[in-house]
Amino acid sequence: MGVIQFNDVTKNRKDFTIDNMNLSIPQGYITGFIGPNGSGKTTTIRLMMDLIQPNSGNIELFGVSNKNHHIKQKIGFVYDDLYMYEDYTIKKTHTIIAPLYTNWNENLFQTYLSKFNLPYKKRLKTFSKGMKMKCSLLFALSHEPELIIMDEPTAGLDPIFRREVLGIVQDIMVRDNQSIFLSTHITTDLDRISDHIVLIDDGEILLQKSMEDIREQYHLVRGKKELLDHDIRQLLRGVQETKVGFTALLEGDPQIFKEFKDDIVIEEASLEDIMLFVSGAADDELRINKL
């Protein structure tokens, strides 16, 4: 049983449907949640947080229903925007939020306030995008949650600030049994820090694997177009062809191509490669490039 568990969850939306989703997120790890824009990531998180209700199925956090009010004391939320009253200061927001949590750690709050170099008495609406993200982290972390759910935490941040936020995420994991569920479309953020990956597209979970398994099992294969006979195609996923060659995703042992070593190049697939080929976005990209 995972720290997050979806059991046959269905949710009908106007533009897509999450249909009988089964999802299990292990405790004590960083799980990256990836997928193209509009694939269902935010809907999944809103279901997880009990902000919207499924049409069928059930969702559990820490082995109990996500509707359990007390379980929410164990959870910290970090959004891509600051969902706080922007005319307030951190000081004012602090007086409202701190009493809501039984495990609020004032020393930790003051430590992060100093570490993030945030102004205590300036209105939140004067904050930059990066400062707002740090403010969201400040309040999410100060009650020492066992599960942190992050929705696009690095969206809109410059590369230096993104790396700083990811460093904070890694530092959080020094605590035993802490779990992070990080949703993002920036897959390069996850190549370095994630232990597990979940890929969703059009409301369907296409992949749930550890990063160790992903690195072992997925490879990019490049070669000349004339090598693409029927048997080769059967071994590959999401073949992308040009006039002179092809690129495809291989799920399995690259040694099956050892007899073609002079004609085929094999390299480790990145998360972006896997997302493109598994979701079919690579085919869409190729069609656009041909226009």
C-alpha cells in the first residue's frame, strides 16, 4: 500500500476522462509526475487533495480515505502560484495559518524565513514569482508534513532559481519516511532528483516505474531508414522517421541490436524522450515538422 493510493478512480471532465485509474505512490521517495499539458496532472492532484470528487473509485492517503480531515495535517501543498490573500504580509498570513496545524514548528518556520531571505512585513502582491514560490514552500514545510504535494513548483522560474528550488526539495528528503509527489512538465528537473516516475497522458497512466528501472529499460535507437523492416519495427516504440533515418524508443535489452552496432546508435533515453515517444507526442512533433 502506497502513501498515495488510487483505486479504480474515474473522473469525467469536459475535455478528457480519467478512467479506472490505479496509482500507488511509495512512501519515503520523490515521485515525479509527468505528462504533456492537458494530460490530467492537475485533475489528478485536485482529486488527491479532495478538491474535486471522483465519479467512482476511492483515494487513500496513508492508508485512510483522503476525506479524513486529520490526515490533511500530514500533508503540505506547494502550487505553481501563491494561493494566499495577496494584500497580506507573511506576518499576517503566519498568524492565520500556524494555528491550523497541531505540528507547527515555529523554529523551523523562522529558519526557512531566514534561509529564503523573505521580507516578513511586505505584502505578498509585491513578491516576484520566485519569492512567491519560496513563500509557498515556507508555509508548506513549517508544519513538518510527511507528504508534500507539489504542482508545477518550478514553472516560470529562471534556471538558477529552479535549481535552488530543486535543491530545497532534495534537502527535505533527509527526514525519514518523508514523501514528495512532484508534478511538472519540465522533465529535466526530475532526471536528477526523482526516485520514481509516473507518466500520464489523456487521463491514462502509461508508466509507473522506478528511475533505476527506467535507466535500465529505456533507450533511444537511431539508424538508417533502410534498417526499418517489419521485425525491427516490432521491437521499437513510437518510431519517428525522416527521409534518411529514424529515431525510436526501445523498451528492453539493447543487446538485441548488437549485430547492427556499426549501423545503429543506442543511448540512454531521457524522461523527455520517454514522454514524447510513449505518449505519441513524438509522432505529432514529426507531423508538425513536415508541414
